[in-house]
Amino acid sequence: MTSLRAYIITRISLTIPMILVLVTLVFVILRIMPGDPVRATIRPGSAPEYIQEIRHNLGLDKPLFLNFRGSWAEALSSSVVLRDGPSSDEAPALILEEGKKLSITDRVTTLEGDWVRLASGRGFEGLISPQRLDWLRRVTAGVKVLEETTIDDQRWVRVEIPGREIEGWAPVAELKIRTNIFDAQYFNYLFSLLRLDLGTSIAPVRGRSVMGDLKAKFPATLELSIFSMIITVLIGVFSGAYAAQRRRSVADYGFRIYSIVIYALPVFWLGLMLQLIFGVRLGWLPVYGRTGTRLAPETISGLFVLDSILTGNLASLISAIKHLILPSLTLGLYLSGIFTRLTRGNMLDVLQQDFITAARARGLPERVVVYKHALKNAFIPILTMIGLQFALLLAGAVLTETTFSWPGMGRFLVDRIAYRDFPSIQGGVVFFALLVTAVSLIVDIIYAQVDPRIRY
Amino acid sequence: MDRAVAVERVGILGRLTSAARWYGAEGYMTMVGGLIVFAIITISLLSAFYPGMAPYNPEKSVGIPFSSPSRQHLMGTDNLGRDIFSRIIYGARVVMAVALLASAFSAAVGIPLGLLSGFLGGKMDRVLSLIMDSIYSFPGLILAIAMAAMLGPGVINMSVAIAVVYIPTYFRMVRGQVLSVKEELYVEAARSLGAKATTILRLYVFPNVIPSVVVVFSVNIADAILTEAGLSFLGLGIDPSLPDWGYDLSRGKAYLPGGYWWIITFPGMMIALVALGFSMLGEGLNEILNPRLTER
């Protein structure tokens, strides 16, 4: 048992760098590659301040990997004037009072020296210029004016603005800068992942928790995956075993051709064809969604079939199963080809072993030899296959869910891509990555438990 | 055994032409696959240089919308009255361009990295293998979706998005081959004669990898075709006005409840046929070029 525990610990410790590579890969794809996610989200012609604000809220104005420009600033003297741009000719925008810390969002070097842009953080209370107040009144509601003052021949207005950030530029020379080199996009992303925080969406609705959305969609995908896997294993394992038993027969070649052909079919087209035949032509089964209208069972686990059994709701059970048949058949058929093939290979191996010859010599019927003795032994590798094909299952699920308007994670991802909602895309992809890694970890551990030869 | 001897005598071209005879079922599979591949490449090239090949302009409305297949429109017309048969012929070009480019990109990155990683070993090998294994374990389509969403539409962008997914396939295969070839006696002999590392790689290691590369390349194109179709189906493909099988399918989906079966049937059939052709060719070649690994 200790060696099993050692195996599990080693396997888990090998998973950590893998997860790190995967989430880094997602980061590289979504942040470093060409294409500005924020610009893609925003309607063309939006105010640059608005774009800047979204970038800032998402933390996209921070350096990518290491932060050398500083992360926080405080006024050195009693107060510092922040301006609209990085120059003393620019109009003054607000005053940074003593004792307040603002975060640094940009840094440039001009002829006048280094300038940094500071942001107030959500909810601002302090002095701003009348021009800035005019602009703010145009773009935001709830600006509360507290008092007006004049400092050095310049009029200032003390305001309170909940839920909005104010920004301005100041020379570095007038500020005390604090630097945390890990205050950068990459590390912030890793830290928030550690807290299981996937950020909030930008579109179609701003500020929804991505993790919450994914959690809500996950049961639909899980339900589809479970039923597809059942179909896949049933078709794949039995056809593979049968083909191996009658090696080089017509049935064997038939199943081998089946396994190649089914894998070459685009899974979404397979779905459309099934919809066309069973949904539109014959009218037997529904083609869209998870249940009929007003038939969704009370949510307990989110798996509609399970929930309707638990609540004893027969009408929704029937509706849920009817809606499940076509999508899970599509996905199940798609994956079954690989299982046919792998089962056949495994079975051919097992059938050549001595204990099979021994079983045959004992005069056991061929059916018992093949389906009881051989298949049982060929079944252990099939368990690993389920783990290995899980990634393919998820990829197939994205397309199947889109075809059948199945409200799962895959369709969520595709929907949000249409909105260019980059936090949701990032969150969705990371979620898929973690799911795949977790499943392969679990399968490997189960496999090690079943087969004592698997050890490091 | 004498079957293998005979094969060695005929040479590569001979092997392919007599494949069907020598290899029975596997040989016929290769031949059928090869014919499909040949046909589709011919169609793509012809439609690029000889526009009169399709009966109608694929981007113009040329008939009554939603007409079912008839003598004028072999595969019917779509919602805008465009001839589906012509769109299918022109669509071949896009699919093939993306699939070939993507596979070429993956091979161009994956093979050299695999060679170096396997040959040099050490820390670089471990880091590269970790990265490649991670990408390999990830659902390819989802990775491609994220890349395509960021890069935007276009043939090159789509090829790059798909290519990244398949780099590990080449890397792992080449690396594995290099590791086994490296231990062979003739490599040791070359090394003891004082051959440089580059010479060993070029003359002794690389040629041994080529047959497997050919097989992986062919199977990889089949996968790339399916991924391309999937991306287009999800609306992440090329410019929507160009004929593209996956995109035509996703648009046809909206007219499914009306029973217009021809709009979705034919493009999907083509995707399946071409993907099947490439995977059959790859599978068949695998049996023929790597006889040692012959199917049990």
C-alpha cells in the first residue's frame, strides 16, 4: 500500500507542472498573441477613456510578466496635481491628497522626466477639476458634488463618485513609488486561479462571475458526457470484442471500416443528420434544448435525469431523456470508433495468452472464453482509454452542444466568443484544461489501484 | 517473410502501386484513400486556375432559393439561391489550403524540435516534452477555438490556430523514433568513426524518421480538415462570403426545421469523404511503410 501512496504522490506532483504549463499556454494565447480583446469587445468609436477603464478593470494595463514600473504611489508633498496627460502643459484633472495611495497604471519617459498614470480605484472621493467633472457627468450617474474650492487660482470641486475610477498623470519626482514586481498580469492571473477566481465577464452583461456561469453550465455538459460515454462503451467494447473474436472475417473488416469512417465524420454533421432524420422527418425526438418548456425539474444536482428521478417528476424525466437521446447518441457514436479499435487490439492481445488457451482446453464455450475471461482482462486498459479520450469527448461536446443548442459549457464558450467576452473565454478554456487534467489524474490513480504493476 | 523481401526490391513507387496486391485489405484501403486525395487536390487546383469548372458562380444567386436537387442544380440551391454544387467545388480550395498549411506548419515546428529534443536529451528535452505533453493532453479543438478567436478570421490565421494543436503529434513521434534509432549499432559506428552530431542527425537519424512522418502527415491532414470544418461551423473560419463547407453547414442548420436536407447533407458529406480519404491513406501507408509495426 505504501508504494501505491508513493505512486499517487508522484503522480500528483507531476500534474502540477502540467497544469502550470497549460494555464501559461492559455495566458500566452489570450494576452500575448496579436489581437486586443478589449478593442474587439467594444463598439468602434467608443471613448478612449471607456476602453482604458475596461482595460484597467481587467488588469490589462499592468505589465505582462514582471512589474518594474511600480505598483503604488503616494504623494511626497502635501498634495500632487494629476493631469490629463504626461506633461505639465496638460490640464489638471484631480488632486492626490497626502496619505492616499493610488495604483500605477502606466509609465512613460518624456522630455520632462518620468511620468506615471495613477488610478483611484473604484469609488472616488476627492478634488477634481470642473472640466473632468463635466466629462464624468456625461458618462456616469451618481456624481455627488460636496464643495467647491480654489487652490492657486485653480477651481476644484470635491466630489464623491461611487463605482467609478478617476485617472491622471503625475511626474515620478513628486511621488513615493512602491514596487511589487509580481504585480503583473501573469502572476495576478495565477493567484486568482489559485483562489478559483476566473474574473467577471465584459459582454453581453458586464460583471457576471465567470466561475458562477461555468458552474451553472457544467451539469448539462456532465450529463451529456455521461450518457455519451455509456453509449460509446457499449458500442465500442462489444463491437471491438466481436471483431477480435472473428478476426479477418467480414464482420471484423466491417467494424474496422466503421471505426475509420465514424471518426472521419464531422461530429456536428452527424448531429445534424440525426436531427434531420429523427427530429424533422420522423418527428420522434426533439432536436433542441434539455427539456420541454416548463418541464425542467427542481434543481438538486443540475443533472436533469437524476433530478427528475429524485423529485419523482415523471413528466420531466421523460422529457429530459427524450432530449438527451440525440445529442448523446451523436457524441457517443463519434467516440465509439476509437473504442472499437482499441478494444479490438487489446482483445487480440489477450486472446493469445495462455490462460485463454487453457480455458479453451477446459472445453468452455467460446462465448464464455471471449466475453467472460478475455473481455474482463481487456477491460482494464479500456478504463484508461476513457480517461485518455476525455479530452476528445470535451472537444466533441463543444460541437455537439452547439448543434443541439444544449446549454452546457461548450456552447457557453462558443456564445461568449461571439461576444468577444475575453474573461469568459479565458475562464472557460482554463476550466476545460483543469477538468482534463483532473480526470486523467483520477483515472491513472484508479488504474494503479486496480493493477499493482503500475508503479514509479 | 518473403513478402517483406519482395517489397524491398520494388522501391517506394513500386511499393505504392503494387500495394493493393501485396497487402490485401490494407492495400486497397491505401488505394481508395489515395484516389480520394488525388481527386480532391485536383479539384482544388483546377478550381483555382480554371474558374469555368463549376457550373455557376458560387458567390452569386443563380436560381430560386431552396430549390431541391435537380438537373439544373445537382445539389440544389441554398437560402440565397446559390448553387450548392458550385460552392462545394470552390469550398474544396479553402479546406485544403487550411489543412495543408496547418499540417505543414506543425511539421515544420514539431519535427526539428523532436529531432533536437530526442538527440540532445537533457534538460531541454525534459522541458520541451513537458510542454508538448501538456498541449497534447488538451482538447485540441478548444485550444484552436481560443487561438482562432484571438487571431481573427483568415486562411493563415486559421492554419496557425490549427497548427499549434498538432505540433506535439509530430514532436512526440519524431522524438520517440530518434530515441530508438540513437541506440542502433550503425549510429554508434558512425559516432566512433568521428562523425559530427549534425552528420549523424542528417544521414542516419532523419531518414529513419521520414516514413513515420509521411504517415502522421496524412492522418494529421484528416484531423486538420475536421478541425477546420469545426471552427468554420462555430463561426470562427474565414470570410463568410467565401464558399466554405463548415460555414455552409452552420448556415444550413438554421433551415433544418424546414426540411431542406440538401443544404446540410452535401457539404458535410464532402468533409467526411475528404477526411476519410486522408485517414485511409495514412492508415494504409502505415501498414506498408512501417512493416515492422504491422497491425496485429
